[in-house]
Amino acid sequence: MRPFLHNISPDFKKLLSGSGLVMAFKVAGAGAGYVFAYLITTNYGAESFGIFELSLTALTIASLLSRLGLGGALVRFIPEFVEKGARTNLRKVYRLAVVLSLPLSIFLGVLVYFFAEELASLFGNESLVTPFRIVAHIIPFLTSYEINAEAYRGMKKMVGYSILQRGTVVLIAIASFLTLQYQGYDSDLIPLFSFGTGVVFLSVFAAFTTPKHLSTLVTVKTSSTADKIAVKPLLKVAFPMLISASMFMIMNWSDTLMIGYYLEESEVGIYRLAFKVATLITFAQFAINSIAAPMFSSFSAKNDLAGLQKMTRNIGYMNLAISTPVFIAILLFPSFVLDLFGEEFTAGVAPLIVLAIAQLINALCGPVMYLLNMTGKEKKARNIILVASAINVGLNLYLIPIYGLMGAAIATGVSTVVWNVMAVFQIKKEYGFISIPHPF
């Protein structure tokens, strides 16, 4: 730990203070997520939880496609324009992101609504039709909310970004869920309605507050030569990020979709719960990386390679300190954790252990994809994710019909290790340092 303590910098202290806030919200959100899962599983069972997770998968995929990678582009460009004092550029890049993403989200929502029966038939379950149609209405709101959340992250407004976390959606969903139950409603659609309520509320909040905060970042307008930005250069950066994010989505959700296709909805619920528990290992990493991403962009804009290396090294030590104890706890008590949600979920013990090992490696490799995406190497990141996603899909197709949930866990675990290791080597090639914590 000596190098970490010795090389701590003012930038890392800022990251610690900012990520501490995000982490507090993330911890609250993670806790809320498990409370919400507990409410669903204990009131409606594993099958209803599986239907909810499949609906959430459709919602997440549609929102990702609608955003076109523009959220990542905002995180990349906003710190750069602030550094240059280009006030007009800030407004333009934000408006372009909204104007391009919202119409597409509405279009995708219409498609999901009218083709809900066909989508449900892919999983051989007609009970998915109504949930998919509910999802169709939520898509534009989720797209708007997530675009604005990324704008807050680019602005380094950590209070706003902390509020605009998925955990806040879940907290509102829990309140809505309990309210509907108190009023006597009894339907397995209540979880999805409740989640949608949280998304709509935060979407409206963010749509009003984001432009206001954006206008306060730079008070002096620069020359007109700095105020030129168009759709094409924005999309040139955003599109590789969209591909990377899409491939991440494939790796995170293809196992869920294929389990839904090959197996029963109850097994989707068991697997998704195991996956959620495994990601406890990296919840701190998410908070840290959320703050670090715009800092990477600023270091790159200033061509400060030493600052970039020191920040990455310090993040690695922090991940090591936080993720390892969580991993050990999951490894020692997997049955106990899953049994809290019902006896049927103990079938996910073996997949949980495999997923936990992969998440530990993910944490130890550090913020590798953020670093590549935020420093102009988004195409390298895209290529890495394309390879890992192909491996993920191929392994899921082969292993799930043979080994069921364990096959899905192996596929996800292997592909997670592959993209992390490839990214570590790419960073070594590009910048000359290793992101994994080491004592020299």
C-alpha cells in the first residue's frame, strides 16, 4: 500500500470526496435494489421476478440504442469545453444529444408497443406482452433521464449525478410499490409500474435542472472559432462508444435473454438475483469510475500522462481494498445470501461463485474501458468489446442448453475476464503503464 499512500494527489482527493458521495448513493441504491428484489420475490415468486428482469432488459436495450452513445460523448466533451472556456459549445453539444436521442427513443417505443406480441413469442410466454407494452411508454423517459445524468457527470456535478442514479429510481419504485399494495392493488405488474414511476419522476426533474447547471459552468464566452460543433464530429466520437456500450449490454444481458429463451422465467429470476449479488463486488468501482471518467478526459486534454497514470494506480489500490472483502464474504456465505430471497434461489449458488470471481478480476483490472473511451481511444475500446461480446454470445449459445444457469455464468465470467485483460494490455501499449495494482 506504500505507493498508494505516497503518491496520493489533490486530484485523487477530489475523486475520493466526489466518489464518496456517489458511493453513498450507490450503497443506498444497491440496498434499495435488494429490498425491491426481496419485495418482488417474496410477494410474487421467482417467475414474476424473471418477467420483471426480462422487461427491464428490453427497456435497457431500447434506451441504450436511443442514446446512440451520446451520453458518453457528453462525458468526454463537457470537461474538454470547460477546460477551453467554450461556453457555446457546451450548450450545442447538449442540445444535439437531446435532439438526436429523444425522437429515436419515441420511435423505438412505438415499435416495442406494436410488436410486443412478437417479442413475447420469442420467449414462448404471452404474459410478457403487457409488460413489454408498459416498457414502450417508459423508453423515452429513461433515455432523457440517462442523457441528463451523463451531462451531470461530465459537468462533475456530483450531487446531481448522485441523485440521478438507478438506485434513486428503485427507491421511488419501492415507495410506489408499497403505496399500491397499501391501496389494495394485487398484480404482478406492480413492480414494473413502480419502476416506471421512478424513471418518469427523475426524467422530469433532470430535464429541468440540467440546462440550468450547464449554463453556469463557463461565464465568459470564447471566440467564435472555438464555438463550432456539428452532428458529424459528435457522432464520430459517440458511435464507437455506442458500439462499446451495446457490446457491454450484450455481455450483461445476453445470458438473461438466452436463459429466457431456453429455460423457464423462474430460472431467469434465479440467475438475475445471483448476478445482482455478484455485482456487489464492483459497486464501489462504479462510483469511483463515475467520477474518474471526466478527470481522465481533463488529463488527456492537458496531455498530463503522469497525472493519468497516478490516478489510475490510486484507483486500482482503492478497488483492491474494497472489492476483496466483499468477494470473500460472498465466497464464504453464498447460500445464506441467496436464501434470504427464498429457498428456490439457492439453486444459484454455483453460478454466483463463478460470477463473483469474474467480478473480482473486473475490479482489480481497474477503470480500463473508461480510460480508453475518455482519452481518444474509443475505437480501441470498441474493438476489445466486439471480441469479448462474440465470445460471450458463442459461449452462451453453446453452454446454456447443456449446463443451464452454470453455462450462462461461465460464458459471462470468461468474456468479462477477456475484455478486462485485453484492455489492460492495450493501456500498457498506449500509455506504458499497467492498471492492475502492483507494488512497484
